[in-house]
Amino acid sequence: MTIDNWIIKAAFQTLTMPFQMMNMRVATSQYWNIAYGMNPGEVAKDAEGMQTMRTMANNMAWMLKPLKREECPARERPQGTNFIR
């Protein structure tokens, strides 16, 4: 793994961590959730970007279906850690 890949992975982890810490569900995809285009209509020509968006949309729909009929689990009160013992 190059240093650039390490930095990108660390940045992505930093962006998603607050959602995970708040017990939020995060829909994933197969790659970065972005499609490229400069002019109107160009984004639709980005085959990889559009496939990534479809995959994420399908994953989001799959995740949301059970939420309609389920109650959220009860949350425990957060416990702090005292690193000085």
C-alpha cells in the first residue's frame, strides 16, 4: 500500500467514524460514491460512477426496508474510559 492510499483510507475512515459512533447505519457501495461530469448530461455517461450510485441506492433500499417494521434497539448510556488509573 502506498502512502497516498493510506492517507485516503484514513481520511475516509475519519469521515465515516462519527456516523458509526452514533449507531447510524451507513450504506456502502463498491467504490467512492461519486460520478463525474462537467456539462449537463455528462454524469450519465460515467459508466463506473453510475454503477457505483446504483449499487449504493440498492444497498440503501435494502437497509431501509426492515426499518419500516422494526423498532430501533435500546441504547445504553455511554460509559467513559478513564485512561489514568
